[in-house]
Amino acid sequence: MSTDQATYTPEDLLMMPDGEDYELVDGQLVERQMSMESSWIAGRVFFVIETFARATGLGWTFPEGTSFQCFADDPERVRRPDTCFILRDRLPAGPTPKGHGRVVPDLVVEVVSPNDLYEEVDRKVDEWLGAGVQLVWVVNPRSRAVTIHSPDADPHKSSGADELTAEPVLAEFRCSVAELFPSQEQSA
């Protein structure tokens, strides 16, 4: 009996009927499982960033499920951030109609789901920063906090009424961290 696991390519992922449910790491399919709450928060973060991006014309905001194949250390890796943003001058023609995104996002948002292992979330942050992402937000519904990661600074945690910024990617962007979570009344 063989114990060899099948390995997959980014092209295989595109051809799978349920490929949008997976990421591809080391040739293996990694299922993405978001809770209802995590999915709502990802949508809320998308809305807040997209509202700012539309008002300023600074770039493109992508919702959960958008796939990226942009990792120099592993050209076959495919990740799907929960939300991301790419500056317009780095994607002047707009989103590509087919395939995985090949442009490294400027801002990536990962929302922690109940089944996520912190080691895996940390690995994703390291992969995104290693690919050249300028800013990674890790949004944690349990602690109602956002941890901000950038290549040249220690992580910084913000919560509650703290003001969240997206410098240097989105100059002048501001929102309270609490704005990204369901209100306490909605959560009850």
C-alpha cells in the first residue's frame, strides 16, 4: 500500500471545481475554513478599505478568496488572504481576468478563525512579508484586536477604540479597531 500523497500545481487548483476552497502549500492542498463570524469580519474589513480606496482612487481592494501566486521562495505556493489591497500604480491595468494574482499585495489582512493554529497564522504572516507585502493585519475576533506586522518593525497590537492606520500603504486611512467587529449587541 502506497502512502505517497498526491502533489498539486497552481494550475490544478484553477481546474478544480472547489479549488477556491483551498490554498496550495508545498504541493499540498490546505483547506480554508472560515467561521460565519470570521467571514463577516473579513467582509467588513473589505468594505472599510474599499470605501476608502474608492474615495481616494489609490488602488484595488480584493475580497476573501482571491488567490495569489507571488512567492519567490516557492513559485508554486498559492495563498488566499481574507482581504488585500494593491496600489493602483502597481496594477495599472486592473485585476487580471484569469488565473492567480502574480502581483504582491501591498496590504494583506488575515482574519483568525476558530480552527486556525497560531503557528499557521504566523507562517502566513512570514510568507506575506517575505514576498514583499508592506503591511499585514491579523484580525483576531476572540480578542477583538488587530496585530499590525511590517517588515521593519515589531508587531503592534491595537484594540477597542484604538485608531487603526494603514501607513505607508494607505496614507490618511483611519478607523477604530472596534469598527471591524460586530457590535457587542450584535454579538450577544
